[in-house]
Amino acid sequence: MLLRGKSYFAYEINRNMDHIKQSKPTESELEILSVLWEKQAATVRAVHEELLKIKDAGYTTTLKLMQIMFEKGLVTRDDSSKTHIYMPAVSREKTQKQFLNRMIDSLFAGSSTNLVLQALGGHNASQEELEKIQELINQLKKDK
């Protein structure tokens, strides 16, 4: 079957790859990404050892998760040597923004104001944090 010059099979592969690349990381994948963001590059063994500091995790589980993350486009890997080196393919900032936007939409009915009020109401912000927040508010007012 042809679809605008491409076979239907090629179309499905491209569509599925686009879906995989748009996948959001799971909680376990976020833990792995956190390690990679800190280290910038690491072997599965190095990531696994860091994860053991915060939770009980099996090496094969870490390996499988990192392989899945590679398929999803969340990490890249250098497989030029026997030991693969993994690097984050997504930035911490982009990932934070994705999750924050999803949280604002789902938990706060699309209101970033409600998110900020909840965050500040349930957290004792330091003077430094309050000053940074005030600077941001001032900058946002200036940009309008």
C-alpha cells in the first residue's frame, strides 16, 4: 500500500518513531536522567551505583531501563568500546518544563498562579528565594 510515495510500512515506522521520541520519562527514568545530568556521561555500572545510594535497584533493571531510554531518545550512547557510555539526550530544563506544564494543566486547571500560591504557601521560602521570585515578577512586569 502506498501513501504519498512512501510505503505504508515506512509511514508506520516513522510515525512510531515520532511517538517514541515524544515519550515523557517515567519516574525511574527521571532518576537515571538525574544521574546522567550530574555526571554528563556514565556507564550503566556507574549509574547503577548512584541509584543504589537512594533505592534498592537491580543491575539488570538499570540496564534494561537505559536500553529503553535509548530507544525512546531520552539518552544517547557511545558504543565504540565494549563498555557503552550513556549521555542525556534531553536537557534538565526541557524535562522540567514538560513536567511542570503537565502538572499545571492537570493539577491546577491550567493556572500557573495557583501553582505558585500552593508552592509558596506550603514551603518556607528563604529571603534569597523571595528576592529571586520578586526579581522574576519585576522582569515579567517590565516585559509586558
